[in-house]
Amino acid sequence: QVQLVESGGGLVQPGGSLRLSCAASRSISGIYTIGWYRQAPGKQRELVATITSGSNANYADSVKGRFTISRDNAENTLYLQISSLKPEDTAVYYCNARTYGGFSYWGQGTQVAVSS
């Protein structure tokens, strides 16, 4: 089992930047895929970016070139550097971990609001 705790969200102006963190309760080095999803009000949860145990990253088209996912296996932490924020990036951002055994774990989410 893995507990995930997100942090780093907040209110930011359009064009601004944030760094989200996801702290895991155990080593993430052996986790199959770990990543970020988001859910805006009235919309379904959607993939933002994921990274495999081999450090292969995958991004949603809407965030390519603006968001960067990274993992620090020594600190058991996943990051999402987000820049050039747009109002449509407003959402609750969730951390997700999928194990080789097929289990999926979610954090409680962190709110990102983009507004002037």
C-alpha cells in the first residue's frame, strides 16, 4: 500500500508558475507508473502527466511544453513543475501511483486556481 500526500497548490495569476509535490509513504522506485491527474469543476478527472519506473514521461497534449514531471526516488517524491498557467488549468490536482501488481492509489488532491 502507498499513501500519497500532495502539496504546493494555490492561487496564481495567468502566466505564473507553481511546483506541486507528491510525497509517498514508501519507496517509489519500484512503482510501475506514478503521475498527476486533474479534475476541474463539472468535468471528469483527466491525465496530466505520468512517469514510469524507467523515467519515461507522458504528457497530455494540453500541457506539453508547459508542465514537467519528475521524480526523486531518494526522497520518495514526485514533482510537477507547471508554468505559463492558464485559467483552464484550474483544477484539483491528484497524485496517482500504479503498482506492477495492478493496484492504484490516489492522494487527496491539491487545488490550483488560476485567476487575475
